[in-house]
Amino acid sequence: SNICRKETITMTNLKNFVIDFNSIQKEINTIADSEKSYLVTAPEEYLCVPEKYSEYGLCTLGQLIGFPANFIEKVNTTNKDLAREIIADRMKLYFKNDKNFVVREFNEKISGVVSKNYTFFDDKQVAEILQASPLAKKPFAYSCVTPERLHLRAIDSENPFTIGTDKSPLFFCYFVDNSMVGQSAFKVTLGIYRLACTNGMLVQRNKFSICKQIHRGTKDIAAEFNNALAVIDSKREEIKDMLIKLSNEPAQISKLDESVAKAYLAKALILSKKETNKVLELYHNTYGGKSKWDMTNAITEFARDVNSIERRTQLEAKALIVA
């Protein structure tokens, strides 16, 4: 199953952080139980059927053997035989060069096709690491559990704080990422969660990265993870100081003409004209339109409502830099 749960938080009731670790672990285990991975060394007819793949799975096959997945999807809507013929042709050429690949199948869908040299770090392993850490006892404000992507947001709900004149409660947040098919490495980043508008903000600096595993090697990730968590308090103070500084500095666009400001945001955040106007509306009308902190909140609130978790995290990670 592909399960994504969004925030259901109110200003007055922190108990609305309702996603507990046990329910997340249950979802992870259900997907893991459906897993079937195998090495492919020669063309197989069923591997040429687009319907056999998830959207991301077809993309990974296309990247590996050489076809544009979005083109195949369009062809498949009008001519299924031709779509299969194209995939079969590319697959035949791929295996002609003595290559092979590994298929990762979940819930009877191929979710990823990767090199046989790729070392998997499964969500079940991530759950075991989290279970042995303080994060398992924290409430989760967001969970996305799918075969392609695990994204969790654990909130330190016991220790709210505020910044400057902004009275909205802030919490430290642990952003957990992983992918069993190569979409994301296992990593945990410390950031900020703003209660009022259920924003998230990643602090994209190496010194605030708790753990990052690149799906290779044999180092003890669990030990590294818990050692990093044990010294995180000093980094929290650094982040607070940084946020106070942001609240006292004018946003970068405050020095730009309107047209230049729009162009700057559109390019820096890769936004459409409509999306750029939405960010500016939030900046001016919701957050005060003055400081870098105002702009950071405008960007992260906009990011909250995009459809893709990948795009959301990218926007959140850029918020501090662009502001």
C-alpha cells in the first residue's frame, strides 16, 4: 500500500500529533512482506509490460536501458504493442552487452530497477534503527510510507520555543528519508517545525546532518545514529541563534524591484509565474513581508501544499538560502 499522511495539528492541542511510530512500523513491515527482488540476466517478456511497473519503477528501467519513460507511458495509452516493442528492443540491446540488473518488486509492482552492484538499505532496517533510538518515542506529524520513498517527520513536542516577535510555537523536527529503490539515501536531518501553519524547514548544513548513509559500505549506522542524537542539543542552540538572526535581517528581495524579485524567486526555487505570486502573497500578507524569517516561512508554507514529497523537501531545503 502507498500511504501518505499529512499534518492534522491545531494551535491548542499538541495531541493531534497522532501518528505514532508503531503504526508507521506496521506499514513498513506490510510493504516489506510483499517484497520480491531478483537478478535479471536476459530479456523477459513480462518485463516489457508498462503496467507491471510503478511510475518510478518505469523511470528507473528507462534510465538503465535507454528510453524516456514519459514517452512510453504516452505511447502505451494508444498502442500497447508498440510500447512493449520499444522496451523489448532496448532490453535486448542492453543484455547483448553482457549486462544485468536487479528488479525490486513490491505489492506485485516493479518499484525499481537498479544495477546489481547497488547495496540496498531497506525501510525495515531504518525502522529497526529508529526503534532503538529516542525518535521511536516521539510523535510524528507526517509520514509517507511507500515502496519508493520513506519520509517521516518526528517532532520534539515537549520543548516548544519562539523566535523574536513571532509567537507561533516552533519545535525541533527530525526529517527521516530513505528509499529502497534509489530515490533517496538514508539520512536524518535536524530542522524546525512551525505549528501555526504546519510548516517544515530543513536546515541544509552539514553540521546539522545527524546521519547520512549513501547505501554503500558496512559501517554501523545504528551506533552512528545514536551517537549523533546524543550530541544534538548543542546544534539546537546554534539553530536558534541562526533563526533569531534571520528574524532581524531584511529578506533578499527587499532590495529588489518587483519584477526582479519575481525573477529571482522563480529561478532560485524553480517556480511558475503563478507559484511565484503565491509565495510573494504569503510573504507580504501572511508573514509581514520584511525579514528573511518571513520569507523562509512563506516558502515552507507554499512547499507544504505541493503534490510531491520530493519537491516539498527540495523547496524547504532551499528556503533558508533563498530568503
